Amino acid sequence: MKSSFQQRSPPQPQDDSETDEECITERTHYPAFMIPDLFTQLPLVRDALVTSTSQTQDETVDTCLPYLAGEDELFMYNLHGVPNLDRERHIKFLHSSLGRLPGRFLAADASRPWFLYWALSALAIMGEDVSSYREALVDTARGMQNETGGFGGGGKQTSHIATTYAIVLALALVGGEDAFEVIDRKSLWSWLCELKQPDGGFQVFLGGEEDIRGAYCTAVIIRLLNLPLDLTPTSPAWTSDGTVDLFSGVGDYVRRCQTFEGGISGQPNAEAHGAYAFCALGALALLGDPRRTIPRYLDVPRLISWLSSRQYAPEAGFSGRTNKLVDGCYSHWVGGCFPLIEACLSSPGAPDQAAGHPANAVRLPPVPESLFSREGLIRYILCCCQDQSKRGGLRDKPGKMSDAYHSCYVLSGLSSAQHQWQLAPSGTEDDSTAATVDLVWTVLPYLDDVQVFDQKNLVRPIHPVYAIPLHSQQAIRSYFLAKEGF
Amino acid sequence: MPPKSKAAPKPKGTEPSKQPTPTPSPASNTTAVPATIAARSQFRYDDSRPHDAARLKIGLAGLPRDEQAAWISARFARTPAARTRLPPKAQRELWRQVNEASFPVRALRGSKHSWGRDRNESEVSGYSAERFDEREGRRAQLTCLEVASRGFRERREREGKGVRDIVTGDKIVVTEAEVEAERIRRGEMAALRSELYGTVQGSFALDPEWDDIVPIPQGEPEAALAAIAYPADYDEAISYLRAVMLKKEYSQRCLRLTETIIEMNPAHYTVWLYRASNVFALKLPITDEMEWLNKVALVNLKNYQIWHHRHLLVDNLYPTLAGNPDELARFATTERKFLTQILVQDTKNYHVWSYRSYLVGKLGVWGSPEELKSIEDLIDDDVRNNSAWSHRFFLVFSDPAHTTPGLAATEPDPAAPQDITDREVEYAKEKINLAPQNQSPWNYLKGVLVKGSQKLSSVEDFASGFVKGLGNKDGSEAVQSTHALDLLAEIYAEKREKEKADLCLRRLGEKWDRIRIGYWEWRRKCLEEA
């Protein structure tokens, strides 16, 4: 495969209409792209010792380098050696992933709600109107809802917190009363109470495993649907004195998931993993003002150190764990942590942090520019994660098949890298009030010294906590805030 | 039921010999046997209606006079209502002509009959007579089997109702032999149906054991999004699963059903949960289930459900082990062996490692030298295996024997023994020396120092060994490990040597770890705040 990069084909005349003159000039005068050598050369510090980890790492770098260096024949690059986001193909790919899936998708039979969320979210990020899916989604979602509360991975399957989360987000994305009213909030609430465990965490389904996904998904569902926090007496966590509610102990549970490395594991005592970092921060941000809740429960400097370590050069995308490979999906799971953290550190009026984790005793300063290389992530996404064959869609890394999952999270990551969020000052110290739940988030495109992508590749911002567009989040929450009773 | 048109016309008394006669036959002037049954029917049809085809083609007036007369006579002969209206003389004349011409009195009815299609979607009408007869033979065979099968079902129903045999007066009992015979019969029926019609029957519908279950189909709306086109066998199995789950049946057959579905789709969490319920309800030996699970796990490495299932099994088994240290140790060894085996295939499998830490906690084997040794082996194989490093940290610093409960992982623990901390610091240093740019042991080292309440500066000399001439502009600056530089920055900050710390961070951002410049710049800001 590598040898094909040696031969460079001249620009195809039929592409002229899509490309500006400069690009063509640049292509013919290779190698004149403005690509910092950071992204085209091996890292300065390397060990001689070969192990299976270093082997796969080296192979990955070899695979990515030609794409990062502007040597892929399928792409048209701009001056910075960055190709356009191939919206048309990705959109087509995503629409088809919502259609009828062939039998080889059998393994997805218990996670179809995820496919709905991934595809709808990815489409929404690219600015597509997904409300046309409302009617079909309403029918689909109804068939997956159980009378005992929650949604299963398909019709007549046990309710699962992750698939319920995915359905709720998908319904929020298509929007509208018909979509919102699909959800039986009362049975959902009592089911969540059943999942709540005495140690503060949540099982992912009745009798299922307990992990941090449970905490994040539950928190998102509770806030979006404005569910009460009270526990039913049948909840395993219920106490007669009424002091325990759905959010009790969640912060401590999250705290027990932070590891010695600073990252977050799926359940206490496991390895720090990118996907769970996002869940942890999201869960804490939904308990109250994240400027208070995050430092209260987490060692923030260690966490930031670990998150930052996930970005390697030259690939410049994120890995999910120490000594693991770059993967496009961590553009969201890891990359998506930064907008929230940067907003917490940099927004004016950050509340007093002193009461939190001992490591946060020192006031943490605002971020001068950005905690991660946005340029690097954008390069990795646009150069390495796009399937530029007819198939379209986004992927883990070159050589992997695109899919709805990666399309969603790669684009979410792109959105995080292109935008900057701010939190308005919080007027209250009490986390339980609506004022802290409905903090005012504002967003602007992030202005880098050098913007390496063309303006038309700017995607829509997504909420740093709910991972859907701000207006979708506000619409569903205000709908249920206005609603009396269930 | 639609009126059944006769597939094959019966020979009629008045009909002449079936052999094509020298009399020109209207449709086919062939002398050979018709090639297909459709052609044969057409031939028979035309043969029973002399001159009709020609008349339709060219009109009655176009026929020779004798043929005209014959056609008219034939019409009258087989239309009693018209015939009786003829004067008696004309009737006699008619019969005379009929006798002379000896043409058939009865004509076959219209030929719009559809013969249907076979399994290959070919028209059966295109079959040769022999082939058609063979097919009809099979159909008859199938009908016989269906009748017998219905008989079996009825007997079984009667058995269920406690009905007595009319002849013997005994209660009807369906024997194993009868069930077996029925199973074979259904196999034959399925084979015949497949051969005749190409219909594939699910194995559950064929199995008499499942007769009492009415499968519940998926029932998805037509327009459902991302609907999966189920393979037929999966579709059937899942329909039976829904039915047995609804009636909360726990049985051996349900266990087998879950196995079938898990083989097809191990990611189906509902079926796993139901399987666990079966295992516990039937009080099956947990060890048998674990043995089965081992096989499944080895072919499905990336799967959440397998490991949660195992977790449930261990929770269930644990009370029987708790009072018996030997049993417990034996179990721990078996599990370790299996985990080692599975980690060979995927050394960083997150689910396996999460299960392993759960198991250590459940069995309370933190201090097990075998467990620690097993982890060391993995680190020796690949010193960059961060999962193994993480597990080691858990083994060493979560051991309740010397851990203060309730502390965060990055908080110092006064209960951490000095000798253990020292041992771990040495271990980490030794591994760092093998590959200084490997972040795992650096994170470990820092983690150990913090837990053990050691000053970071206790490793200043060690870390400095990987950095030469920092800040020199003469090209003598050399960094063997960016992680050493990172740690040195923290060490200098701890020692309040801000400028030195700042230099480390600046050089990281400027040269040695440029991708993280934003982070290093923020760290420099942190220095200012301190």
C-alpha cells in the first residue's frame, strides 16, 4: 500500500470546479505544503527497545505519515496540506446507515439505538436537518421501549442504560413534541431508581455490571428529561431517612474511578481509559456547576496531565490509554474533555475551589491558548480519519473501515477542536438549583494563529456535556421543565 | 378455497384414444409426446375441442363446410340447454353426426391453471411429464407425513389434557420413541418442503420439544430505522427466546437456546442475563458453566457480556469457597491460568483486566505472590503494557492489609509501608532503564512516590540521568525521556526552584514534546500561581 504514495498523480482536471487554483499549484510543486515537521517526522525521543507495543506503534505511524504529509492520491489538499471534509460522501454514508442493514450487522442487534444516535448526531454536526427522521424514529423508539421503563437495544430486549441514553439523545436530535412524548418518563424514572446502587454508582441494566457509563448516562437522562431526583422505596439505594437521592454518591463513585495515572477507569481499580474520562467529567458537570464539582472530586492537574499525554506526534490524534494507539473516536472521548475543562479553568467568576481534592489546593490558572494541539487533532481527523473512497464515513485510522460510531465521534472531536466554550458566572453556591443545572454556555469558533482548514469545513458546535447541539439540548430540557408532573 | 381446476384431465368414456390421431390436431401437429406438462394440457384441451383453435384463428366462416358442421354439432352436443331446443329431427341428425365423427362430447375447461413455481423459481408448467409425476409423488409423500405429524400433535395435546385411549382405556402417553420418530418425520418434511418449494424451516419449528412454545416475532414497524435483515435461523431463535423469557421458563432447553443465540450474536446482553438466570434457577454446577464460558471467551475476545457473566458466576460461587482456603486458592489458580491464556491473545484487553481486578478483590488475593509474578511476566514480555502496570498498582496499593480506606488514587496513604514503596520505586526505575521514553513506568513511579508520601525529589538524580545540558544553546542538550523532563519540572516546583522548573517546561514545549505545547504553557502558568 505504501508504494502507491511514491507516485504522485497530477491534479485531475474534473476536480477543477471543486478546487481553487492554489491547491493545484501546490500539488504540482510538491513538497511545498505548509506542514510543520512535527506532523511529518518521527518523534525526537525514541527508544531502541522493541516490544509488541512499540511495533504496533511504529506500524501505525508508518500508516499515518503519508496521509499527514499530503501524499494521499485520493485527496485534494489545501495550502496547509489538509484536505476538505468530504461532507457529501459522509452524509450519504450516514443516511444509508439509518436504512435497512444487511445481516452482517447482526452483532449490532443489541445496540441499534446507538446507530440511531451516531448517525443522527454526525449528520447534525455537519449541519444536516435531521427532523425528517422524526416520524420513523418515533416508531422505532416506541418498539424498543419497555413498560417497566427504559429502552432496550431492540424490540423486546431488556432495558439498558446506554441504549436508553442513545434513544433519548436521538429523540432530542430530531426534536419536536412527538419525539419527546415517546418517552414514558415515569417508568423511566422508577427504573433508574432500581439501577441506583448503594455505593453511588448505577448498574447498566437490572442485574448488569456497574460502571461509570451508568453514572454519566443516567445524569444526562435525568437532566434532559427533568426527572425528579427522589428515590423510590424499591431502589437498592433507598434509605428510610430520605437523605439519599439519585445523585447521592455519584461524585464519590467518580472519584474512586480516578487512577494513579490521573485518568479515569470504567469502574474503580481498573486502567485509565479515554472513554471513561469523558463520562466522568460529564457526570460531574451534571451534578452541579462543573467549576465546583470537578475539582471537588478529581485531582485536576493529574487528570489534565493524563489527558494531554493522549496526544502523540506525529499522528496528532488521541489514544485512549497510555501506550495504546491513536484512534479517531478518542477525538471525542479525550478531545471532548478539553472544551469543558478549558471552560472551567478560563471562564470568569470560577467559584472557590478550595474545598475539593487536596491536589487542587493551588488555584489553577486559566489556559493561555489551548490545552491540546487543536491543529494536530484537526490534521489527524481530516487527513487520516476520512474514508475518501465512494463509501464515505469516518474511521479509526487509515486502513480501517469507516462506521457510524467513528463518524459520530470523529466529527464530535472535530467540533471540539474548532470551538471554544465559555461558562457564564454562576450566581449561586447551591448545586441543586436550576441555575446551576442550566448554566449559560456560550460558544465561539476557536481562533488559532494559523487556521489549517478551509472555512467551509467548520462544523457545528456540540454541547461539551450533552454531546448534542446546544439548541437541541435546550429544546428538550425546556419542554420538560415546562411540563407539570409526568 | 378457490375452485380447484383439474390438474390432469381424466380420461373420459366418450373421448377417443389419447394417442394423437392422424386427424389433424388443431394446436400441435407434432407426433411426439408433448415436451412439457403445459404443452400436454394444451394438447388435451385442443383435442377435446375439435376445430376450435382454427375457428378462433380464422373464424367459423373460414372453416371448410364439414369442419363447420362438425364444430356446430359438437357445440350442440355438449350444450344440453341448446340441444333440447332443437326439433327432434335435428336432434337425431345431431347424434348421427356425433357418432360418425366420434368427437368428444365433453370439452376441457379453460387452461388458465397456474402450476406454480419450484424452489428455483422455475415454472412447474415447464416440467416434463416424468419430472412432474416425480414431483407429485413427493407432494403426496409430504401430505402423508403432514397427516402423521398432525396425528402426533393431537396425541400430545390429548396427553396434556389427560385424555384416555378409547380402546385401552389407559391415559395417553407419548413415548420417547414417538417423539424421536416425529423429529425424524419433521426432518423429512423439512427436506421435502425445501426440495419442493425452497422454504427453509427453522430448527426450532422442526423440533417436537419446542411444540408448546408459540414464537413471538420481532414485530418491528416497516419504517423502523437501522433495522437489521436477520438471517432466518437467528430470527427464529430470537422469536423463541422472547416467548420463553415472557413465560419466565428456566430449563435445559432454554439454556441450549441461549447457547445457540450467543454463538450467533455474543453481544446480545439480554440473552446473557437470561442465561445466568437459568444457570442459577437450575442450580447448575458453576464450574461447568465456567468451562463452557472459557471456550466462548477465547473466540470472542472483545465482548463485555462474557466478563459480566463470569463476574455473576463468581459472585454466586464465592460463598462456597469463602470458608475453604484450599478451594479458594485452587480456584484463584485456575482463573489465573485462564486469564493468562486469554491475555496472550490480547495483552491489553480492557474487559479481561477489569475482571481480573474484580477477581482479586473478590477472592482477596492482593498479596498473592503468584498474581504479582504473573504480572511481572507480562511486563517482562512487553514493558510498555500499561494494563499490567495498572494492575500491579492495584495489587500493591489497594491491598486492604495496608491501605487507608476512602483515599483517592492520587492521594498519599500513610498506611503504605515504606519497604513496599521502596521496592516499587526500584522496580519502576529498573524498567525505566530498559526504555526511558516508555511512559508507563514513569506514571507508575510518580504514583508510587505520591502514595508512599515520598518527596518527588527523592528521584531527582535518577530523572536527571536522562537529561543532559538542558537549555544549552551549543547543541549539547540531550533528552532521553520527555517523561523525565516532565517529572523534573515537578521536582523543581516541589523544591520551589521555579526557574529550573520553567526551563524544563519551556524546552518540552519548544523542542522535545511540541505537540503538547499548550499543556506545557499552562503548566508554566501553574508555576506562576504557586
